[in-house]
Amino acid sequence: MSDDGTNKGRRNFLIGATSVVGTAGVAGVAVPFLGSWNPSAKALAAGAAIKVDVSKMKPGEILGPIPAWRDKPVFVVRRTQEQLDMLSEDIGRLADPDSLEEQQPEYAQNETRSIKPEFLVLLGICTHLSCSPKFHPEVVATTFDSTWTGGFYCPCHGSKFDLAGRVFSGVPAPTNLEVPPHYFESDAVLVIGEDEGVA
């Protein structure tokens, strides 16, 4: 009778140990498999699309630079209504207010340079010498321009852009900041590097 109890105990131990080892083995295979679904560094450098969760962004916040698309940093800005209202105030000082240069997809060739007005997606590279401009969300005058009301400023050579990434006249940067192809997969997920419906 005691032998049956001992054998039963051993059997239960072996079954439990085998289950643990089997689960670990499945996890060991599954993690690399699931990880392979994400674009590799080589694929990202070649231009693979990236997905960004924008659901937690508050108005006035910037997300970026985020993982690069084509080895270029990306800025995502959620603009406030006040910032959106300011976009029509400095039109006369902008070099390309209507975004006539081909630096954005057709769906972003508008005053806000975006699909959804509150969300701005830009490559974080100055069009002068590829420096990285700094985000200045203030809707107030700044020390380097008493009439500037915020946007992007490149401290390397003084180029200024508004809160839609449009370049001001008379600065070294020749054109607006580039808007990459993008679309909203849902209210929470922004896909950067692809137009909707294009794989």
C-alpha cells in the first residue's frame, strides 16, 4: 500500500515537472517567434512602418524623437486648440504657408499639415543641414524672436518653423519640415511610414 502511495507521489511530481519544463519550452519558442513579427533594425532602416500608441498623449505634448523611420527621428505632437488657432496668424512671415513644396503627402497639404488637426507627424530633421530642431510649444514671444509664437527652433543655425512645421522666411532652412506618410489604424494607433491601404 505504501508503494502505491510512493509511486503516485512520484508520478504526480514527474507530471508536474514535465508540465513546467514543457511550458518553459513553449515560451522559449513563442517569444522569439512573436518577436520576429516586429520589424528588424535593418527593416526599420529600409523604411518599414512603425506603430505608435497616441492614446495617452495630452494636448500640448510631444512624443519624440521616437524610434526612427528610415534612420530619421520622428516627432508626434498633439496640439491644443489654442496652438491650432495660432496657425493662421503668421502666414505672411512663412516661406511656404500653403505647403506647395512636395514635403508631405497630399492628405497633409493643408493648414495643419495633418490628417487629424490635433496630431502633427514630422521628421525631426531641419531642412537646412539636418540638425534636430527643438520643440517650443509656447504660444508666447521667445528670447530669440519677440514676435514668434512657438513651434520648432533649430539652435544650430537659427531656423524657425511654426506649429505645423512650416518654415519662416529669412532663415537658413529652405523648406518646411517633412511630413512622412502615415495613417491612423484606430483612434489610439498611429502608423508611420505607410499610407492607408498601402502595404
